[in-house]
Amino acid sequence: MSQGHILLVDDDPSLLKLLSIRLEASGYQVTCAESARVALTQLDDSVDMILTDLRMEGMDGMALFSTVQKLRPELPVVIITAHGSIPEAVTATQQGVFGFLTKPIDREQLLETIDSALEGKRNRCADWRKEIIARSDAMDQVLDQVQRIARSDVSVLISGPSGSGKELLARALHKASARADKPFIAINCGALPEQLLESELFGHAKGAFTGAVNRHTGLFQAADGGTLFLDEIGDMPQPLQVKLLRALQERTIRPVGSTEDIKIDVRVLSATHRDLELAMKEEDFREDLFYRLNVVNVTLPALRERPEDIPLLARHFVEKAAQRHNSKVKGLAKGALHKLAQAAWPGNVRQLENVVEQVTALSPTPIISEGAVAQALANQEQVIPSFNDARSAFEKRYLSKVLQITEGNASQAARIAGRNRTDFYKLLSKHQLEPAVFKQQSVEQQAS
């Protein structure tokens, strides 16, 4: 197996061949380029580092480094030169070049520098995703996608069911990006009333409204240079959708009550458990904002779609919960793990963590039993759902009831519900209810 893929760049063909042979003999995969411009055409995701000459015709090594920094900021670059000097080396390393070697190249120093560069890259790559506990193919595909898109600055919409870890994934994306050393700020757009949400996002001037006794800096400004994560973006009120769209288009914001625009440099990540395409059809979500936010879409699978991650997550949560609640607990019985892996997990990872925390806190023995897990899962069926989930469930039951009463007559059902036909049909579409089904049920009941 290759120890790493090195892109080797030098306009001296003989030195290029010599170094290539030496590196391949040491177990590295090597791609050769006789100029910086050729190297850029060969720079793909498989390259782990660049080893380049400094003095080359056309684009030199430092110019190549500057371009690579924009395309692959995490990629280590080592520069070789026969004209090296201490000031030149200091300048290069200050700008972010990993290493600086002089000709004639010492073999041991070369291999040590490459090994350090690749080890540093491996550590950085591992660090960004260390909070994501997963080994399933489904999650590996998601994380591979996140690592690729983190290098660019595009807006990303993370879709997935409630409790699947959308904010955790957004944090990982931020850590894998060039903005990793800048702020990551998250806000739940469905948790605040409209006026407060507007003030939190964009800030407000002193005296902008009753109670605004001081100027307030919004989250866009607080996240400047970094990443702003807008959770449950589908619940954002329409007037704020307009203001958010303008901020994304113009790269400026205007605090509430202010007449001045403020420039911002923020990458926006957003997330939702709602079907935004359906919300657009129902005119609850702006189409132009959707396409601005959804430049790239990342979809998190539900926990039931990646059961091989459940034992890994469960052991992790036991360790965390034991530190907080019950230090004598050391793990889960095999039967307990099997029980967890078989559960449906409608609340996804958040629900799994709650169950594991409960059984860990209450366990009288160091190993959590299968019976304790079975009891905790039974108790979960009595847990109060979130307000949004409860409202959605009520709407569907209510609509089904009025359609049953009217035998599928949508116009009559709309009158009973006190809604106009357009709004009523939007509700039916939202809950995927067809009046014709209720008509057919009525016919079948009469026939029987």
C-alpha cells in the first residue's frame, strides 16, 4: 500500500526522474509535472502533498503554492531550491509552506520532511471529523462529500431527520475548511419569534424598538471570517427570508433600525428536516433563497439506515454518561447492544443518546443488561414529542377525520375546517392525503 501520493514538480527532467525513483523506492506514489501549470492540471483529491522546485520558468514554486492554497488549503507544500537562503525560507514558512529543502537534497532529510508533512495532514484530516462516531458506508460517503466541499466556500444545505446530527456535521465541515480557526456560530431559526430572530441574526441599532437600549451586534457580524449555521431554516418567517437572501447576494447586512450596510465575510451552512421543495410549492419558502442556500446538498441518513453505527455510538454514549452519572458502569451486555441495534429510533442519534444516558445512570451493575435497555425503549414510547412533530401529527389526524366525515368531498371538508380550498389542498399535499382514497373507502364500506 502506498504511504502517500506526492505531486512532484520540477522543470529539470533529470532531477524529476531521480527524485521520482527515490520516492517510489521508499513506498510513495509519485505523479510528475515538468511545470507548475501542468501540476495544477494534475492536482486532484488523491494528492496528499506537493514537492516543488522554487525556481521554474513561468509560474515558480511560490506562485504554485499561492494557487494551491486557494484550491486545497489543507495540502502541505514542500519547496526545493538550489538558491535557498534563510530570509527566503523564513518568508516561505511564514506564508504557510510546510518545509524548505536545499539542493543537493539529503535523502534522510527529504524523507523525514515528507513523513512529517504527511503525518501532519493525516492528523488534521482526522481532527475535523473526530466528533462524528461512525463506521458505516452510508456515513463514510457523507463524510467524503463533506471533506471535498469543505475546501470551497459554497453554501451547503444539510438535510436529514430530526436528531440525526446535522449541527455536528456542520461543525465538522467548518473544521475541515480554511475557516477552521475562525468562529462557528449556530442558531435555530425555529426557536425564536420573528423580531427576536431578526435582531439575533442582523443586530440592531440603539432605539430600534422598545427595549433596544443598546446597540446589538448580530450573529452575521460575530461570525465574520467564519461560518454561520442556520438550523431549521425551513421555519424561518418569510419576511426574514427576503432579508437573508439579500445578505447572501450582496455580502452585506443592515441591522434593525440602521441605515448603514455592513460588509460581511461569512460562509452560510443551513439545515432542515422539512421538505423544502414541497414548502416552495406551498409558497412557504422562497425559491430564490432555496437555490442560494442549496448550492450543495448533503443528506444525513436516519439512524435506522446505518445500524452498524449503533453499537459504536452506544459505547461512546455509555462512556460519556458514566463520567457524569455512574462511574462504575463499564459497558453494555451483548443482548443490550443487540436490542439497541434492532430498535427503530424515530428520534435518531439524539434518542439513542437519551436512552443510553438513562440506562447508564440507573444501572445497578457495571454491565448494562438487556432487560434494562428493553425497559428504557418501552418508556421511550411515552416520551412527549416535539411541538412541531405533535402539530404535524394532529393536522394529519384532523384532516383524515374531516375527509372521512365528508366521504372524500374536499370542498365540504374545507368548509368544516374553516379553510379556503387552496389552503386546504396545500395541507392535504403536505400530509400526502388524497380525497379520492376516502371516497373509495366510503364506497367499499357501503358495499360491504
